[in-house]
Amino acid sequence: MRETVSWILEAYGQTVTATVDGEEQTWRAFVQPVLRERSAEERAYTPIGDVDERQWLYIGPADRPLERGERLQWGGKALVVRESAVVYGGTEVIYRRAVLLPDREAAV
């Protein structure tokens, strides 16, 4: 199953970049806005529906761990990892998921 997820990410994923120990790393992942009910000031109306642009869902490769506070670049946005977890298929890690927030330090 891990190989299938890896293939899907490589074929259809979006480019994500992080700088780790001064070295830029790039890989493929899915990053999508979290769909939630919020007040009108916090929403953006898009073709996929009413989205909260304050949180983003990340699904990425099993072999690329994310740490809380790690900063990512994706689609012209600076994002920071709020929380991350591994997703298992049996005893094997098949992908990693995370919740990302806008990086307020990068916006300053």
C-alpha cells in the first residue's frame, strides 16, 4: 500500500519545499484547505466550496517526517506545521498527515 500512495503523490502531488539544516528539500505532497464552518470574515468562497484558509491539510510521503514548528513553502504560501502524525496500514507507515497554519513570522 505504501508504494501505491508514493506513486500517487509523485504523479499527482504538489511541490512542497522546506529548508533543513541550511539545505533546501523538495518533495511531492497534497496540501488542501480545511473545509469548516466559520464566520464570514474567516472564509473564502472557492470552486471547491467554502474554505477556511487559516488551516491546511497535508498528506505526504511516509519517508518524510514533519516536526511541529517546521516551516514549509507551498503554492506561494509560507506554512508552519501545527501537528503531524503517521498513518499506518497494518504495521507499515503508509503516509504522513499534518495540519498546517499560515507562517505568521514569514508574513511580517
